[in-house]
Amino acid sequence: MKETTENFLKLFFNPGEEICFSANEFAYPSEPQENINEDNTVLVAINPITGKRRDENVTSYRTFMIECDDMPIAEQRDYVKKMGFPFSYCCYSGGKSLHFALVLDHDIPSEHIYRHTYQWILNIMTEADQKTKNPSRCVRFPGVMRPGKKEQKLMHMGKRISAKELGIWLNKHADKTPEPLVRKNKNRGKPDIKGVNKWTKTTLKEGVHNQEGSRNQIWMSIGCEFSLNGFNLHDTISILERYFEEQSDFREREWLTAVKSGWHYADKISK
């Protein structure tokens, strides 16, 4: 495997995650990372996916992609630099745009918060394409010839961006903050666990300890989902402790911290 491909996969994905890649504009089901065809891959979904390339099949939320194809290439680069957008990766599309990707060093705990953050980014980057805000969006893969066009040339391969660094940049533009997330069952009476998303219900049923990925991250995501569904913190903990199994390397205190962190994270940006 070429060094550029290895660096690309290491930047965007964690070991063991499945990804969606394709040789054209159409979506393909996910495959293990090592199956990627580095001589024929044109597009890669920016976040890990299991199954078909659909938003609901994204397994972790860590990457945002922007492009500004309504202006010349040189102006796109200057605009992103002027705005101070903290990107990790840039690739020339082989056509009329540069693809900039911001890859976080820690996953965002829920799709709701991911989309809220993505909208904040686009509210700041007003000259960017405002339609690039779904988690299964694709980015150009470097080093291949785009059919009928030019090489998708790598312009920059950097590092993952810390949540703190992104937060500092976002907060410079506090006036661009999107409307707060609205709790799903606001003014509809007592919240019901039936209202949480499918992923949360499936994960709780199968057991968090049986899932791939960070247990801290998974419990944070679940805490977020309960907060956004109108559960107060006390009820969230009371319900979720039924599903928690203490392990030698994941004690109750660590579990409780993760759930509370996720709940408070969502509470700050919802109403």
C-alpha cells in the first residue's frame, strides 16, 4: 500500500473501522480499509460507515468537508486561509474545486451535535457550498486520475484537529451559532425511551461492552441522545445503569463520567 494511502486512512479513520469508497460518483457498500483500491478510488466517505453509504449507517462522527467551487481555485485557497478554517486535508478534485476536510482527534458524541457543529461551520464559511453537511459526504481521494479530467492532486495532508482548536475558531464567530437544538419531545409530557434513535436502542439491547470502539465515546453518545430526547440527568442515569456492566478496565465512575459528559454536552446546545 502506498504511503499516501496509508497516511490518508490513518488521518480519517481508526483501526478496524469500515469505509465506503468508489471508483465513480455512485455509492458502494462499506468494506474493510485494507480493501481500498488506491489506483481506482475516486471518492471516500468522510466518516466510517457500516453498510450502504447512508447517513444512518455512519458509525462515528469526526470529519467535516467543505468546498468553494463557485470561485477560481486560487481564490478558494485564499478564502479558506483568510477565514482561518482549521483543516487537516486538502485535495484538488481534478475539476473545479479543492476539497478541504477537518478531522477531529475525538469523535463528536451524536449525529445531532455533529450536524449542529457542521451548520455552525457553514454559517461562518458563507462562500462554501452549503449542501455539504451530511455525515456520509465524500471527499476526493488523492493521486488518481479523475475520468476524463485531471489528477486528484494532494495539496495538504496534516493532522487531526483538537476539539479545543475547533472550539476556539467557532467561538470567534459566536454570532454565527445555529439555532439551539430542540429536544424532540418538548412540551409532550414525560419522555419515553421508545423515542431515542435506533442506534441507541440497538446498542443498549446488545450491550455496550459487545460493541467496537471506545466505551467512553459510546456512553457519551447515549447520554447525548437521552438529553436530546428530554430526559433529565437523574432519569438518564437511573435508566442507563440497568444496562451498565462494570468491567475491570471500565469502572462505574468512568461510566458515570461519560454519561454525564454526553448529557451536559447536548444540554448546552439545546433548548
